[in-house]
Amino acid sequence: MSDEIRSLEDLKDAVEAEGVAPAAEEEVIHREPVRDSLNRSYATGKRKDAVARVWVMPGTGKIIVNKKDIDAYFLRPVLQMVVRQPFGVAGVAGQFDVMCTVKGGGLSGQAGAVKHGISQALALWDPQVRPALKRAGFLTRDSRVVERKKYGKRKARRSFQFSKR
């Protein structure tokens, strides 16, 4: 290398001479909608031990979980709110019907799994809403699970009561 790089301007000139585009001017990835023959998008959502299989299709905002209405399956209003969050963030409330089956875990984990699945399916159905869902953190699987029990302990970290005498 005969010409040394001593400043940022020299570095910029060298990069442009190489023909390499700077990282700041990245190409925007254009995604195609993923839909089946019935105009639905399918995704799998997970949270703790719960796994939800979710189908999203255009409709009136009806959500069916394990062949029951959302109000009958998730009785707590907080869980219903958690499931409906992706629609508010994406700005498409009342425009999609959801049909899902969920197995494993408790009700809180199942609500989180359905939320994750709805977010993934919405991003597949309409790629325009993906950035909003990504910013809200709904497309990332929450990997926190229960810590395993260790031998010699009562639970994962709780020890048996110590007796001095």
C-alpha cells in the first residue's frame, strides 16, 4: 500500500475507489406477502412452554382460540389485552380474523405465545407492518423459561432450612 490513510476523508476516498458501498446506505429489503390459497398467513408463536399455531386472515376482528372465543378462553382482561396488542401497534385493529390452537404452559404463557404468533403472521401477511411490530419487540421470541431444579436443593435455588443443632 503506497498511499496511506491518515484521515477520515482518505478512508472515504479509498472505500469509494474500491466500489464498496458504505454501511449507512444499506438496501431496504423488500419482502413479498406470504399467503396460502385461502388468503391466510400462518405462523407459530412460543412463550415459556406454550406453543401457538396461528392463522390470520382478513375479517372483522374475531379471535378464536382452541375453538372458543377469546373472551371465553382468556377470562382475565389483561390476557385479552396482551393478545390484541399486535393489532394496535400495527394499526390494523378490527381488520383481521384470527384462528389459533395453543398447547402447553399456563394461561399467561399461552397468551404470550398467541401474541407472538399473531405478530409473526401479520408481518407475513402485510410486510409493511413489520417495522412497527419489530420496534415494539413483538417479533422476538421471549426465551425466558423456568430454571431447572438442582439436586440437593428444594427448588432451583431454594435450599432446605439450615439447622445448626
